Amino acid sequence: MTSIHNDTWFLSLPPCSARVPCGTGEHAVRWESGEFRLPSHPDGESELVLAALGGEVAGCVELARTWGRHTDDLTMLQIGPREPADHIAIGWNDVPKPGQAAHAGWIAMSGPVVPGGPVMPGGLAARFPRPVRGPRDPMQAELRKARERTAGRLALLALGPAFQFRLAGHVAAAYAHRLPGQNRPALHAALHGRVAPVIEAWTGIDPGQVRGSLHDGDGWGSVSLTGKGGGRMLLACLPAAWLASVWACGLALVARHLVVAVTRPGWPDAQVLALAAPGRDPVLLEVHGTEGSGALPRWEA
């Protein structure tokens, strides 16, 4: 049986980089071999320790921490790109500045602010809101956390398409071997929404006639055609790991073959298991990748 590697999926991707706001200027951040790296902050771990003690954290370091918090965030699969042509128009001007995301901790109040205390007129309340501290108000604390999560997701999207695809790969890989019931609907939708346009490019079948579903167990799954004419359907049953090792690496369609698994990950050379047509037995292909101007590399057999 051909071995399928999912734990090293990221080896089939070249590095990528972006410029991000940091302090009063910009710094470069880099993704390479599955890691988010900070070339301008060689001692980022120490900076995080200082921040935990009350010091100010650099924008790059905070971004790296945000990346780590969202590598298993299924929401990133819901809001991220479905195919290379997708363009998510999020820029750094759309991302709340540090501190703004926690604005939910401030509310305008009118009337009594403390039982038995003074009454604050509505006009003054609007100008001088009382701070509400999270530990004393669980609802406000949760709202603040939700806004911080949203700000973090916006920042990760602002990194650009190359990082968006790589982050989606990390999320899919995190769930490749754990599919509890509450995660299945989100993973099913993520797989279906991404495999349907690939199938259209492969066979010409309308995406509305494609059904993507999750494959459990060993092996790569199955791809088959059913019905005739207007009732024809293509059923693609693939593991969640396909989203990471194949789709997120730009390997879904190579040399008119649908790639269903990666048997030897690597850059720029890899080996994949691929189908020439629905219902056929898969064959091994040696593939070579080149970097293009888009979010994902180009692969040729």
C-alpha cells in the first residue's frame, strides 16, 4: 500500500514573506517549513516574556502570537480563500490598532452607577464612560475576547493570499486525525467548497453537480460518477488532510490529473497519487514546482 504523509504536508510549499506594521515602521515576516518567523526579531521569545510582565510587545511579535493562536481555528477555513482566484480585500487599515479591539470594556452609562451612589447625567456619561473590568463583568469580558479574536483574524487575512493558504493548511492538518461530531459540519463545508471548483476545472462538470464529503479511515477515499444527463453527479470523498497536503499546496490539479494524496512531500520535487479520470485507479506522478506570482506554486508532472 502506498504511504500517505500528512504530518509533513507543509514541505511541499516554498517560503513566503510579507511586510507588516511594527512600531513606527514596517518589518518583514516570513513563513517557512511550517513556521512563522520574525527576521527582524531574532529574540522574539524574550520579547513575549517581557510583554507578559507588563512591557510593550512589538507588532511583529504579537502577530506571531496571533498566528499561533489560530492554527486550529476552523473559522479561518470559513472566511479564507476557496481557490487561488479568490481575493480577500483586507488591508492593514482594516485591522484595529492595539488596544482598540478591547474597546468593548468601556460602556456609556446613565443613571446610578453604584447602588446608593451619585447619579451621572446622560450627557456626562457619554463623555466620560466608566471602565468596566472584565473579571467583574463576564459578559463584557467575553465580548472583549470576541473582538480581539476578530481583530486577530483580520490581521492574519491582511498578510495576503500566500499566508492565507498556508494558514488554512495548518488548520486542516490540525483536524486531520480528530473529527468529533461538532467539527464535521465545518470541515465538510470547507472540503466541498474547495473540491468543487477543482472538479469543474478537471472534468468540466458544473460545481452544482459535485458533492464533496469527508472520508474516514485509511486510504485516500474515492471519486466516482453517478447518474446520467442532468442527473449526473460526481461524488468526491476525501480525507480532511487533503485540504492541507494537496489543496493548500496548490497540488489539486496537475497535468490533467486530480491529485488525491501526496506520497512524498517536498519542494520543489514531490510525488503524488493522482486520477486521470473519475473511477480510474490512481497512479503515481513525480511533480516539480516553480514559484509564480500568485499565492500558490505551479506544479508540472
